[in-house]
Amino acid sequence: MRVASARKALLVIPDPATHSAAHMNRPHVVDFRQPTSLSELAICLGVDVRLLERVVSAGTPRMLYVEHRIPKRSRHRTGDFRTVWEVPDGPLADAHKAFARRFELFLRDVEKRFPHEAAYGYVRGRSTWDNAKNHCGAPLLLRADLVTFSPLFHPIACS
């Protein structure tokens, strides 16, 4: 496998001897293991390095995003809110979308188990409707709202 710089992106060019014909028909995938600097990462993402520097140097999310507090729908959760962050800046929103697309393709290429068969959120081609269909007719259904779920994960627990 060799890495070439083309159209401002580091691309993985598969070796025909080690990759299947089906893989060769896939679009080129950015190899996120290759960048060694912020400027190389900016090239991989297809964004201006100054935008990436702004994101990295931002002290808090509020410096880049607008926070919205949306009230919970349950009548039992009066006063509780869901926090949603909006990207008000066009180039930053485009960078988020580019990263999401390119990183998903990268993960699908290097990790054959990605995405997990039980994952539906933020997975292209899967929806909450598809997830709900899997549980239709089940004798029991648990609906839960996990409070502060993400902070429970620490890097050591995920390795």
C-alpha cells in the first residue's frame, strides 16, 4: 500500500495483490494513521489549516459552538434539558461533515466489525425506525434516559 497526495488529501492506494476486487471499486479512503502534524491532518480533512488550528486552540466549546438547551418531553422530567451544540460557522460545519464521512470510510476499511450490527445512531443507512423494528413484538421494552452517560467512559476503560 502506498500513500499519495492528491486533491489536497492523503489517500490510501490499495495494493492490488493484497486487496479484493470489491475493495478496489470503493472510493479512495483517507488513511488517518498517516498525518504527523496539524497541517497534514488539515490536508486529510480537506480544510484550511487555520480552521483546524482555531478548533484545537479553542478553550471551551462555547468559543466555536452555540449551546441550546431543549426541554425533555416527558412530563415526569419537568425542568430537565438535553444539551445540543450547533455549529454556526459554515466552514466549520463543512469540516465536521467532511471528517464524519472520511473517518467513517476509514473505519470501515481498517475495522471490518465497524459499525457493529447493533449500532444504529449516526450510522449511514440505518435509522431509529430500523432499530425500533428489531424490537417489535418483544414481550418487554425498556426505555431509559441515561444521565451523563458519556463522562462515564475513560480512555483506560475503552482500551
